[in-house]
Amino acid sequence: MQASCSINHMIGGASWAWWIGFHAAVVALLAVDALLTSRKPETRLNQKLAWAWTTLLVLGAAIFAGWIALEKGHEQALQFVAGYAIEASLSIDNLFVFLVIFQGFRIGPRQQRRVLTWGVAGAIVLRAAFITLGVMLLHRLHWVTWIFGLFLLFAAWRLVRGESTKDAIPEWIRRLQPVKGSLLPVILAVEVTDLLFATDSIPAVLAISRDPFIVYTSNIAAILGLRSLYFVLAGLLNRLRYLHYGLGALLAFVAFKMLAAPWLEIPIAISLAILGAILVVCAVVSAVKGKDQETGFKDQKDASA
């Protein structure tokens, strides 16, 4: 009886102490994030703080991965890193969606910060429910693996067929209209679209790990920095011209990993290396092609002058 009430009682792959400690850290980080980004959005200092805070959150995730390696083993630490990388990469889709929503509702940077604060908090609750349901289904109904895998393949095709990541945004989001005097419709739009995009990212992370604690913490750690990352990258999103191909390849790989698991077990270290290679190639190609296009545009402008 006493053991069942102990703070070290295991649930979802970790003790109550781990779950409580993680959520206490999440609440503290959300509070600091709100304070750091409460300055006027136009100031250069605020931009530097956003960069610094994003970097600190990444370092915090790395430290947490090191702690997992010490307490639970290197295999689960690598699973956390892979899950974090997948969620962080696919979260860039969310940034495009947020940009379209804010443009549609015509709200300014200060209101955007309030919306994103509530949006991230709501995303944590919704994803907790989604991850719990996903893990339960995979443990009890193994054929659900095929549904998740095929859904990821469809998501990959949806990304690759378009000319940019924005093409994967549902049409109803583009038609959003502003509502005077209330941010509630904007917050609801952010929550709903985040949940829609989670149908891609959460099955992708479940292809890497079935440990509820690893899946949940890697997912939440990645979206914690989504608010500050938006203000860091909002002006750069249009330059990521080949991002959708990289994300499509990433989803296709994790779909293959999930579907082939009964016959082929891909070590987590190899999976992580493949994911890293996909993202590096995507970033390099986007940077090179973007620079070539800027040079071509400049030459054309000079010739017409």
C-alpha cells in the first residue's frame, strides 16, 4: 500500500517524481519565456533575446537528454534526441500556419505573443491526450501501426507534391477573417491547426519510441521553443524554399521505419544519423538556391537600370 503511494511509483515509463519535475520545469520555462518576450517586438534587444532563449532551450533539451542517458540508458536518450529533432523540424510547419493565421486575422506582434502563449499551453494539454491515446492503441492494437505508417506516407506525399511548405496548409486556414475585440477565435484556430499538424509529428515520434515518457517529453521540449522561434524565423520562412522536400523525406523515412519494424529493426543511432543528414541537405540546398536566386534578381535589376 505504501509502495503504491510512493512518489517513485512508476507510470508511463517514469516515476511520479520525473513527471512532476518535468512539468514544473515546463511551467517555469513558459513563465520566463513570457517575461523575456514581453518587450516591444520591434526592438533589436528583443530579437537578440529571442535568439538567446531559443538557444538556451535547445541546450536545456540536450542536458535533459544527458540526464536520461545517465538514468535510463543511452538508447532512450538517443530516442529522446531523435523525437526532439523530428518534432522541432515538423514544427516549422506550424510557424507557416501561425504566419497565415495572423495575417488572416490582421493582428499585430504584441497580440501575436499573447495568442502564442495560450497556444503553446493548450498544445501541451492536447498533445498529452493525443500521445496517451496513440501509445495505448499501439500497445493494444498492433494493426494501428499500419494506419499510422500509411498516414505518414500520405503526409509525406502531401508535402512533396506542393511547391512549398505553405501548400500543405488547409484552405480553410487561408480564408480566416478578423474578428474585432476578441482573440479567442485566433487562439482556437492556433489550437486546432496545431492538433492537425500533431497528427503528423506524433505518429512520427511513435515510430522512434513507444516509451510514453520519451515521446511526451521530446514532443513538449520541442514545442516549448516554438513561440520564440516564430519571432526569430518569421522573416526567414520564405527563404526555406526546399523545406517541404526535406520534411517529406523525413516523414517517409519514419513511415518506412514503422511499417518495416516487424522484419527490419533500424538502430536508433542510424535513424538519428539519417534524420540529421536529411535536415542538413535540406538546409544547405535551400541556402545555396536562395543565394543564387538573390544574385540572379540583383543582376537582372542592375541590367534593367
